[in-house]
Amino acid sequence: MQRFDDRSNFSPRKAIQEFNTIDVVQIGIFSALAYAGGFAFILIPNVEMISAIIFLSGVYLGPKRGLLVGLIAQSLYSILNPYGVSPPPLFVAQVLNRMLLGYVGGCLRPFLNSQRPLFLIGSILAVTGLTLTWLFDITTDFSFFFVSGFSIEQMKTTFALGLPFYLVHGVSNTLIFALALPVVLQGLKRIKLPQPANLN
């Protein structure tokens, strides 16, 4: 089978052929779970499960499939949101950040699937979750200013007022990544689910 990441002979048609029925189903399931996870704590500001589920999809399916889950799940969440559709700059920032989450999860797959101590895995996940969460917050807030017309001073004030929300989002995702994901990963190791043929 032609490898998806073979740049020397790449074409969209060959790339699509790399995905079999199991791949499509698994990407669809993770996308649906991530989309639903975005609404799990919707009444609690800045507490969400979508980040962890997209990251987990990358760990389980590989970086490129995790990237696709991030693209699909966040696109659905941004468009079909009860609070309204995200404006284009914010939409792009949201989708790119979620795609990065899935990709990073896939890149960390060899480390997370190793026999390293659970404490070490949890620590790495905590740092990863915090870093990617704050990157999401900063870039999505910054993208808002392309459509808001705010001045530099107003931007500074907005960022300052948003610090408590950044803190809540960062702490909640750090705890989810550090405490919940290692348990889920251990469970997935025991379940003999069909694995994608190519995890790139």
C-alpha cells in the first residue's frame, strides 16, 4: 500500500485511498465524541472535554487522523453552536488549534504507549494540555481583534480581563489531561480494537 506520507509520489487520490472503512468509522466516532464533548460542560465557562478527546484521537489513530478529527469536530462545533457561528478569523484559529491537538497527540503516541511510569506520563500530559490550552486561548482571542476594531489599549484590557478565564481553562484541562487521559489510555491498551494500518 502506498504510504500517505510519501511526498515523492503524493496525490490527493492516493491519500484518500490510504483510508479504509475502519479508518473512516473511527475518525467519525472520535469526531462525534469530540463534538459532543464540547457541550458536556457548556454551562461551566471554560471547562470542556473537546480538547482531550481530540488529543486522544491522535494518540489512538495517529497524527494525520487526529488532525482530521480536530478539523471535523471543531468545524462542526464552531458552525453548529447555540451561541452562534464563529466569525471567519476566529473559526480559522479554532480549527487550526484543534488540528494541532490531534497532531501532537499522534506524535506523542510512542511515548504514551510505552511502559514508562504512570506519573511521568501524567506529568507530560499535564504540561502538554496546559501549553496547548493556553495557545488556543491566546490565538483565538487575538484573532477576534481582526473583526472587533479594538485599539491596542483595548486589546490589552481584554487580555487582562480574560486572565481568570485563561486560568480556569488551563487548570481544568491540565487536570483532565493529567488525571483522566492516563486512565483512558490504560483502558484502551486492554481493549483489542482494530488499529489503522498506517498511523502516520
